[in-house]
Amino acid sequence: MRHLLLVLLALFALLPCPTVGWTQSTIYQFKGKSFDLPTPIGFCLPDAANSNDASFLKAKTAVLANSGNTTVKIAAECDELKHRDFPYDLIIYYYVTSTENESPQGSTQSLRKLVCDDLRKQTAASVSNVPDIVAKTAKELSKNITVSSVKYLGVLAEDPRGCYAGLLVTTRNNAGPYISNVDVLATVIHGKTVWASLYSKYKNASESQKSLLLLQAIAAELDSKNSD
């Protein structure tokens, strides 16, 4: 799922950025650097000592690993973590495993532009294997979850902090079918490529707008907390 993504109309850029609060910062080490990865208020870190949370973490980490990505941090909507079903609203920070030792040259802005240019080259074929990846992971973990379709929607927005893209994923779990709205941030921090995916259950276009705006607020906080 390295280049997965969601939809927005051009007028979304005219909407004000939402006011978002942040929980206590947490520093993560990867790619030879230290990163402060923000968590919006209302999101909590799963507790690996809790069996339900541990199962959730294992499943998400596994599906990203089977996609060629390394998970760094997962946070989910706090109330949803209390239920047995996996949370629908969550954010995952990760990186493409093959870029572990990347050493790109250039300014932060020039590198972010390169990442965005690469993201714009992606097509529906880039996510065509998602159902197979989920099926493989579900079999490995004995989970009842399937993906029947992935609608790739391309790049939604670009700003000085990175590039945003999205997709809609039709999924079925024990509770029945639903559509996941996924917004993806691609950016460069400390000279390293970093990805973040914001998941939510699709409701309507207005709620999808809010999701993208939240990811843009996350990107702004990520940029602010990790200045070079």
C-alpha cells in the first residue's frame, strides 16, 4: 500500500484548515534519524499488552509488511479501540522498506517536489494487488477480512509540506461490508521519505473533505516538529 490515496474537488483548497490539538509528542528512530510523529487529540496509541490492541497492531503491521512497507507508528480513534472490531479511524506512519538506507541530495522542498512528481506517476495498476495482499495477510493471521475493490483517485493536493493522494477501499469484516476512505501523505523529513495514511469509514463527500484537511494539519505539525 505504499502509494495509496483519496478524493477531493478543487474547491477543497478554499476550505480553512481545521483546528487540531495534539497529544504529548513521541520520538521515533528510523532511517538513522529522530522523528517527532504527531498524534491528534482523540487518537490513542494501542496498548500491546491488551490482546485486542495487540491483534490490531499485528494485522496492520503485517499487511504493510506484505506491501513492502515498514510500520513506525499506529494511532487509532480512542473510543474505537475499546471495541472488539478493529478501529476504522486510524493513522499509520510508515516508510517503504527498500528506502531504509536512502541518501537523497537536495533541499527539503526540492526533495518533496520529487516525491510528489513520483506520486503523480502512479496509476490504478499501483494498487491492483491490494486485494491479494489483504487476502494473503488474512490467511497468515486467520482473520476474516477481504477487500473486493480499490478505487484509486490519484493526487488530491500538494502544498509546501508534501503531497496528498487517496483511494476508496471496499472491505468486508465480521461486521459486514464497508468502504474505507484513505488519505495518504508523502513527504520528506530530515532528508528521508516518510509516509502517513489516514483511514476512516467513508460516509459522504463532506466527511472526506474533513479527512483530507486533518491530514494536511498533521503534515503541518509534522513539519513544525521536525525542522532541520
